[in-house]
Amino acid sequence: MPLRSSRTTAVALVTFATFTDICAYAIAVPVLPDLSRRLGASATMIGFLFASFGVTLLSVSIPMGAVSDRIGRRGPMVGGLVALSLASVLFAFATSLPWLFAARLVQGAADAVTWVVGFALIADLFGADERGRMTGIVMSGTSFAFMVGPSIGGWLYELGGMRTPFLAVAALAAIAAAAFAWFDPPDHRAEHDVVPIAAVLRTPAVVACTIAVVTASSTLSMLEPVVVLHLQTLGVGPARVGLLFGISALQNAIVHPAVGHLSDRHGSRRVMLLGLTLSAFALILFGQTWSFASTIPLQLVLAAAMALMITPSLAYMAEATSETGVGSFGVAYGIYNMAWGVGLLGGPAIGGFLFERMGFSRLVFLWAPAMLAVAAWLARVESKPDLRGVEI
């Protein structure tokens, strides 16, 4: 198969696109508050600025997935990456808060397109017995981006000032857009004139997967601020907190492909169930940390358990959608991305509220049974045994 149309090229390009997207997100996190203050933003306004990312992510995910089912994957991917490049340029040259908000809104929309259409392309080109490994490779690239993105952003900031990190991301996104414009994927548009969103949403397996994704996303996003607050009570400073998250990201970059292989071999739903169950118990153990030294191994155990939950969910969403009898993988991953966004918005708010009132150990002890309840629900969802090898 020519390089322009090969499945290997597709995986490499999707991995590069999501890596670039996460770098853009990671670079913005430490830089935007300082840039916003320079333009006169209050703390509340900065919070709204960060939240605006989720507004377009939630509103764009399903519609753009449906569009890609109709017209193909290449055009939306090119458009999303061009939008990411433009958003980064806007960040670099913004001279007022409205321009910052415009850039953040465009960035959220670009993120939705990149993730939804990218994983839909993977689902198009790979059968159920291969999707786990391929999504594991993509997730490995994103974990690496989470690890190196802030460091690259800080280094570029020191080297060339505020604009340099954003312009570097803009260049990466432009390169990715050009690569997808060159790429010639097989046409896997949905056969129906109207993308059957309602049919996808009526599938019990899709609903169960969606709830599991909200659970995974809200758990991860809840832990990010709460773990920092908990470690501060143990006297752990920002440098060691950053080291902890960096070690975790490095482990995930290694673990995700292995989890994907496990998912292909034993079934994505089974591995998700294992991940949900292990994550619940690992979360309870993590709540018993008493020092920075004890936090490291427990954090690594929890991160590995969460990988067992997240990576298979990407493959399972495609399998669950296949039960509808259509190839609307764009809609399916639009639902997935929207569920992830709901968790990102709700997790930190709920976690912060509960942490303030009951502390870390009680919070995670309360959170874990909810994860087990979702696992029990997912276990009751019947999956067709012959999904492997389904033609799409």
C-alpha cells in the first residue's frame, strides 16, 4: 500500500496531531494566567478564560463527528489543525482579553475536531482486534506530550519571550495540517444520508461506555488539583509535585501500548472492567499516603490502573457503535469527547468541594464505590461475541 494511504501513516499522523494538541494545551496552562494579568484580568476572569475551552469542546464534538461521517476524515482534520495553528497565533499576538477568549474558544473547538475525527479515522482503518494497540500508541504520544509540553513551553519562554511557545505550537499544527492534506485515507463515510445520532445513543453499550468515560475523566480531573492540595498539607513543594506528575506521565507513555495489546487479546470491555475495579481500590490506597516517598509508588499503581480503564474505552466505543449496524464512528467519538469534557468540568468542582469538607482520604474513600457501581453496570451490558472482524 502506498505511504500516502497506509494505515501506519494514519496512526503516525493522528499521534502527531494529538501530541501537538496536548502540547498546545500544556503550554497554555502555565503561561495564560500571567498573560491574562498583563491584560488586566482578575482571578475570576482567568477562571472563565480557562473554562471557555470546555464550551466549544462540548458544543463542537458531536456535530463535527457527524460531519466527518458524511464528508470523510481528511478535510475536518486539516481544518481542525489549521484552527489550532490560528488559535496559537492569536495567543501570541493577543493585545486584549476578547482576543484571548477568542483564541481559547478556537483552541477548544480545534481540540474537539482533532480528537474526535482522529480516533474515528483509527476506527475506520482497523478492526476490533487491532484498535486497542493503535489507540494505545496514540495515547502513549499524548502522555509524552503531557510530560514534555510544560518543559518545552518554559524553555521557549526563557529563550524568546511570551510569544515563542505559542508560535512554536502554531508551526507544529501547520505541519500536521499539511501532512493530513497530503494523506489520502480510504473513504469510509457513513452510508446513510443522515448520521443516526439517536441510534448510536440508544445502544446500551454506548451509554455504558459513555458513563465509564465520564467516570474516568472526572476522576483524573478531580485528582489533579486535589492531590496537589493534599501534598501541600504534607509539606511537599511544587518542584516535587511536578516530578511526581512527570514520572506518572512517563509510565503512562510506556503502559498505554501494552494495555492496548491486552485489550485486543482479551476484549476491551473486560479490560475496562478490570481497570475500573483496580482504580477504585488503588484510589483508596492512594488516600492513605503519609509522605512524598509513599506517594510515588501509590501514584504509579493508580496511574497504571487508570490506563487499564481509559485506553480500552477508546476501542470499546467503536465496538459498541458497531452494534448499531452503521459506521458512524465520528458521532461515536463525538459522544466520547463530550463525555470526557463533562468529566473535566465536573470533576475538579466536585472534588474541591468534597476535599474542603472531608479531607483527602475520606474523599477518595467516598469516590471509589461510585467507580465500582459503574463497573457493575458495565459488566451487565451484553457485547456481541462476533464484533471482531466487523467490516466497516
